[in-house]
Amino acid sequence: MKHLDLSELTALLRECAGQEEGVDLDGDVLDTPFTDLGYDSLAMLQTTGRIERDYEVTLDGIVDGAGTPHAYLDAVNRALAAQEAA
Amino acid sequence: MTTTSPVCAPSPSPATRPGTAVVTGIGVAAPNGFGTAAWWAAVLRGESGIGPITRFDASGYPVRLAGEVPGFVAADHVSSRLLPQTDRVTRLSLAVAREALDDAGVDPAGLPDYGAGVVTASSAGGFEFGQRELQALWSRGSRYVSAYQSFAWFYAVNTGQISIRHGLRGPSGAVVSEQAGGLDAVAQARRQIRRGTPLMITGGVDSALCPWGWAAHLADGRLSTADDPAVAFLPFDAGARGHVVGEGGALFVLEEAEAARERGAAVYGSIAGCAATFDADGSAHLADAARLALADAGVTRHDIDVVFADAAGDRAADRAEAAAIAGLFGRFGVPVTAPKSMAGRLLAGGASLDLAAALLALRDQVIPPTTGTRRPADDCPIDLVTGAPRRGVRLRTALVLARGQGGFNAAAVVSRAD
């Protein structure tokens, strides 16, 4: 079953949108708002597009309100599970 | 728009008039040198940056030479966050803007809010980025197009990224007038200085060295197809056969003269006069732009010590420019040079680089040479400085000329700092 974890998400964020100076993405960032990690809405759009391709999942409207990695991962993994069940 | 010269009342010298825009910082990226000092030293050595294209495989194209900026490592100048969202032209622009600000010794963070703005020239925005995303769209589908394409391609992107990086929230914009843009942007920034903005970053840095950009350049029909870099771009030469395209340009820190003096800034010179005209109905108005710029500066033709030519490297266009210069200054009446012979024509960056050359010529009292061309054609009666720099001349005021494809003409008069 497909699943996205924090290290996979941070790796994709780095690849799609770079890394803000002074931010440790390998630290405890699960509940840190994306904006504090240096990622704006475009960075999230770019990363979400990449996840949709890599994981063959549609995330339209699903991750929009997810402001932290925790909320974002929950939303993505719910979508992956729902897709698997369908 | 009138093309007659306005009558100028006697006025204080341009460098001291209130609202005068002076240049306090210069940044350069050019095919024959990255950074102002490296480039200027290469120019005075007569060192060309034109060579075979290395950025993409040009072997199948009729034109295989270009002027590429050497030794630019983007990650040394642009943050990891900015790399995925910037074209090469924006990365170069950010590096050059920082050099200009460092050179001026000014910390934008210390300026009042809205006290500094950015006006840059562009010809095609982030072309290479755009090509990559269009390829992704048509070969793999819309899901593969970068979200950053939304602005990375855009004409105003260099202005925007410079503004964001340095917190310059004052009057800003982008000017698109092909090769004339490098002067038109400076003219616009100067207007903002006169309206009360204390500091502006302005000029142009451009690049479109990718297959898509190349297709556009080739469609222009005025490129040299020579394979020997030494004879590919010969402005004013009887054997001129077109120009070479290059990348790069220059950005300047412009400040109001009084404010610059108050903070003890070193001043290269003032942007004493600017003008732009447009060709219509087959008539050329480059000379009118020059006359208007002189009038705007409050100087006469006798005050101009050197002319930096547009130097198209096309027989008809060279003749037209030589006629305009000779008509204004007399046959062989003023030293003329075109150091862009060593860089190629840099799109929106070219005239800005010429402006940088003019300012450094005034500073160092030396006229940089036109390389390649040994002597001007018989039908170009101008005193072209060729072979080696000309020293021992008194240089106080320079005229820079630029023409953009489609009819744009621009001229700027720069005066030495006192």
C-alpha cells in the first residue's frame, strides 16, 4: 500500500522548492507550519504536483488547508488509502 | 512627441542640479568577464568573449557562435529556495544587482520603506526556463509543468526577484524595447529619482541562449554566420556580416546626487541626459534621440568627448549610424567606440554594458577599443577607436547610443563626477 512519510515529504520539498537557509528539515518539523519552514503556496503547489505524479493520486482540494507536514501527510495518506480501497 | 531641440536655459552643472541621478554602484556580467573589474580589465586588453556555443548543441544551426558569460556558478549567488524558480537570466541579474549594491556600499535595509525601487530592461524574460516547461507540457503533459513557470518566464521577473531579495518596495517596473531597453530602463529609473525616490537599481541583464531562443534570434535574420570568432562581428567594417548574440549586461545603483553626497558615496558620474525616439515610415530617428539627450543634459555637441555606438555590425545599419554621428559631430568629429565587439549584442543588457563602459572610461580617462574591425568602411566617416585603448584624451562627457529591433532608439549622456 502506498504511503508518504515525513522523510519522503521533506526530500520532495527540497527537490521541488529548495531549502530555506537556517531551517533544519531533518529536525522535528512535523508540526511546524510550512510558512515557518520557508515554503509558500507556490512551493506547496509545485510539491503537490510532484506527489500526484509520483504516487499516481489526485490531490485537488485535498491538501489545500494543510498548514503543517502533519496535516499534509494525513491528508495525502487518507487520499492514498481511499484510492486503494476504491 | 516633438523632435525639435528644446531651448535650454543656463543651469547649474548637471552633476550638481537637485534631482540629478548619479551612479554610485556598478555590477557586470559579460562574456568577456564576470564582475565589473574582471570585465573592464578584459575590455582594456581587447579580450573577446565570443566563441563556439557550449550551452546547447548548436552544430545543426546556421549560427554557432555566441558570447556566453564564463564561470557563473548559480548556487554561489542564488539560494537553494530560488534555484528551482529562476531562469539563468534571473540568477545572473541577482548576482549583478548584489555586486552593484556592494559596490555602492549601501545597505537597502537601512533605507526608508518605499525609498528604493528597481527598473530593469528585458527582451524575452526567462526564455530557457520557458523552453523547458513548454517541452514538458507538449511531451509529457500539463502535470509536468513547473508551478514556477507562472512567473519565471516573465519580463518583469528580474525586477521582482531583485526587489524581493533586497526589500526594495519603491517604484519599480520593467522596460521592453529590445536593445534600446538597457538605456530606456535607466531613463525610467532616473525619472523616479527626480520624483523623489532616493535610490534605484536599474539597467539590464539578459540571456536567451537555448534552442528556442536561438530560433528567435535566427528569425531576426541579422546574425553573422561566420565560424571564426575573430571576424564574426565587425561593426562599421566594410566586411561586416551581421552580429553575434551574447548574454549578460550591467546593473547600476542610481541615487539622487545630494543624498549620495550626504552619505559620502563614491560617484562614478551622473546620468545627465536621456531620450528615446521611434522610427516610423522608414525614417530613422537615432540622431534625434542623441540631440534630445544632449538637450536634456544641457550640453552641446562640443561637450561630448566620446560616443559609444550601437554598432549593429550590419552594413546598412552601420552606415545609418555613422551618418547620424557624422551629421551631429561632423565627419570624424568625435572618437567613437564599440567595445561590444568583444561581447556581442546582449539584447536588453547591451546598452547597459555600454553605459558601464562609458562611466569607467570617464573614471579612468581611457577609451576602450573596438576589436575585430581594423578601420571603418569608407562610407562610415567616423573616428573609430580600434586596436588598442586610446589614452591621453580628456574625457568629461560621453554619449551612449542604442537601437532596438522594430524601431527603438535611445541615447544617454553621462558626465564625469567632479
